[in-house]
Amino acid sequence: MKTNLYIDSGESSIALSPQGKTSFWVNLLRTIINFSKTQFVLSIAVIAMLITCIFVPVDTSYLGYFNWRTLATLFCTLAVVAAFSHIHVFEILSKNIVIKLHNLRNATLGLVFITFFGSMLLANDMALLTFLPLGFYVLNSTDNKQHMAFTFIMQNIAANLGGMVTPFGNPQNLYLYSYYGINTMEFVKIMLPSFLAATVLIVVCCLFVKPTPLTLKNDEDYVLDKKRTLIYSVLFVASILIVFRIVPYIWGTVAITIALLLLDKDSIKEVNYPLLATFCVFFVFSGNMARIPAVSAFFEYLLPKNTLLFGILSCQFISNVPSAVLLSHFTNDYASLLPAVNIGGCGTLIASLASLITFSEYKKHNPAKTKSYVIKFSMINFSFVILLFILQSTIAN
């Protein structure tokens, strides 16, 4: 029987049958490739997890890997923030602040520190998703698009380092805070020196921007929905109370989900589920790694020598969240691990999911300038890593 094969070179499908129907396997392969491109970190995480599953067959112990409180809090916070974004709360607040700053230097400081303080409440990923578009809006509408790379990089650093001082400011903080059962005041005390140093460094960097006068054009006027703002604020506070173990995470998650389904179904749809999936995958990966004797012996030998240094280095290769999850199985020195996985969020593009979000947003607006962006990103980020590592090491000693 003769089989016809043809390949359409456009965006249409590849067909491998006499009837011209697309092969199921070709479609599946294309879907996997497209998913891998859009969710690179998750794809790598899945591969790493599957490799560990070879050494640690699936059993009932897998259920103990998951930190359900962390997952519940992330879900609730992401959903409520999405609801806030639909009524333009962040644009209204941020734009009113930025417009009054008059020049490029002040606007840069405003954008960076809105992101900086926003990450303390919204978590770094959501702070960037909220305020990077605002950065583009301000720079593009005032003909300062050439400053976008620097502004985005500083917003990224601000998101990674601004959230370090609160348990819910970064996902890795939320995990370690819950995993070790750290007292809130002790947490703040551990992170405060690096936080203050990061604040000073960010200000100094932004002061190099020239105070060029700004003229904001095409201003869009949003009207604040006071009723929904109040309701979402209550839900947001409830999400935070889950972090502090005041609200039971199961009942809190159920109540917040039902409320948002009634008020704004799209907010549930727009939750960053790949981020939640990445957490789940890395829970399994790190749990399995801890059960592999050779790996366990290696980290148990290495980490006590310098938890801060090896924690930062780990982030550069497998990102800060999985580093926190993995390394927590091999050390009780959370006073060193906490600053390590926060400082380590700066550095390479894969050192934090937040950095990938920023890169993706920049690439969307400037696809031809990604190489220069990566070079500038690396130079600024590694400068922060080195300086903060020296500071933290000095304090520890």
C-alpha cells in the first residue's frame, strides 16, 4: 500500500497519511516542543524529577514531599493579585506616584521602589508581572525606551531583593519559613542586614540615571472600583494570614477560591499554574535527591563548610526556589541558607523565575536587543551577588 507523505512548510501541520490527516504523534511532539519553549524551567525540572524517580521508585513517601501550606498560599496570593489587576488598582496607585516624579531619574527610582516594596506584599514574580508593564508604559510614552533594559534589570533586582525581608516576599522564603518553623521576628533579624545593604546599592545604581524631564502622553484614566477593592483587600489579608498560620490553609483556600469564583472567575484561570507545577515537581525532585545515599552524603559533607557560598552557587544553576527546597534537606543552618537563596536569586538568568519573567517581558518589546540585555543583566546582577556575599560573610564571621 502506497503512503503519501507531505510537509507544509508554513505554520500548517505536518501530514503523514493518505487522507492528509495530521499524525497524532507529530502533534504530540509539536505540543511537547512548544511547551518546552514556553515553560523551559518547568520542562527541565520535570526531566530532573524523572531521572531521580529511576533511583527512587514511586512509593507512599512521595506524599510527604509536598508542603501544602506553601502551595495553598501561593495559589491564593496569585489569584487575589490577578483579581486586583483586573480592576486596575496597581496601575492607578503606581501611575499617580510616577507621574508626580517629573524626571527620568525620579521615575526610575519610583518604578524600581514600587517593585521593591510591592515584592514584600505580592511576592517577587507578581510584583514584576504587575509593575514591568508600568515601566514599559512610562518609558515608551515619554520617548525613553532606550532606558528600558536598565530599568527592567533594576526592577528585577528590586523584586528579588526587596521581598527578602518578609516570609511571603519570595517563594523560597515562604517555603523555608514554613519548613523550619522560623519565628517571624527571627526571620526579619536574619534578613535585615542584606535587605538594608541591597536597598542602598539599588539607590546608588539608580542615581546614575540622568534627571531628564518627562512629559507623559496619552494618559489613560482608570476609575477605582472601591467596593471590589475592599473585598479583594480582605481576601489578600486572608492569604497573608495563611502564611502566618492564623487562618487554616485548607479552609482559607476554599473560602478565597469560592469568593473569587463568584466575583471574578478569570482571576482563578489566570493563576500561574506552571509556577505551582514547578514547585510540585521540585518537591518531588528534592525529596528524591535526599533519599539517594550518594547525593545525601555529598551535600551533608559540602554544605557545613560554607552554606552561604554553596547556596548562592546552587541558585546559579538550578534557580533559587529549587535550591531552597533541595538544600533544606541537608542543613539546619537556615540562618545562612535564607540569605543564600535570596542573594543567589541575582546572577544568571535562571537564578530565579523572576529573572526569566523580566527577560521574557523585555524580549517582547525589544526582540533585537536581547544579547545586549543579557550582558548588562549579568554585569549588574553579579556585582550585587559579590557585594552582598562579602557583606553577609562578614556579618556571619
